[in-house]
Amino acid sequence: MLWRTVGRIFVVAFAFLLATLAAIFVVLTLGLERVTGELHRLAPDGDFVSTSFSLMDQGLALLAGLSIIPALLVIFVGEIVRIRSLVYYVAGGGAALAAVPLLARMQQSGAFAMPEQTVWQGFATAGFAGGFVYWLIAGRNA
């Protein structure tokens, strides 16, 4: 019984790590397309350096707002209640990562502005991918 629990903890941690890597891959691939489009839209005069630094500053603000708490909450609830549903993990991963732009905006001072629709879509897509990878490795056997 003890070894089964310890083994499950390792499986959950490994699945969470791979799901995180999958979500990061999706965010980076979708984000790279977005950044390229913004560079061409914002810097038609060729001032790519200042535009790049501006985009990096916005990216750092987003990374500072990243929190694994929503994703861990989805995993803990799924493991404790023994939810094996693909829909739960995919929807939960999407909702957990869709909260990240809100968390990043809450740290900024000034008027609260909602993130753009493409930001929501990108993070939700990454959350869907992460939830699917977690379900493949650990969620099916919760």
C-alpha cells in the first residue's frame, strides 16, 4: 500500500512535468507566431530593437504572473476524487491556463484591462494540450 502510494506520487509528478513541457511548447509555438506578427505590425520603420525590448518586457510581466496553483488544483481534485475523465483534465487544463493572463494583468498597476482574445485562445489551447498529456500518463489511472 505504501509503495503503491509512493509510486503514484512519482507518476503524478512525472505526468505533471511532461504536461507542463507540452503546454510550454504550445505557448511558445503559438507565441512565436504572435510575436513575429507584432514585430512586423509595430515596427514598420525598422526599429526592431526597441519593439523587441517592449515585447520582452510584456512577456516577462506575463511570466511573473504565471502560477501553477490552478493546474495543481485541477490535479489534486482529480487525484483525490479519482476522476478518470478525459474531458475533466482537458477542460481543467484549459481553464487553469486561461487564468494565467488574468493573473498577469492583476499584478499591473493602473486600470484593469482584459487580455486580447488571441492571448486567451493561445493559453487555453496550451492548457488543453497539457491536460491531455497529463490524462494520457496519469489521469486515466487516477
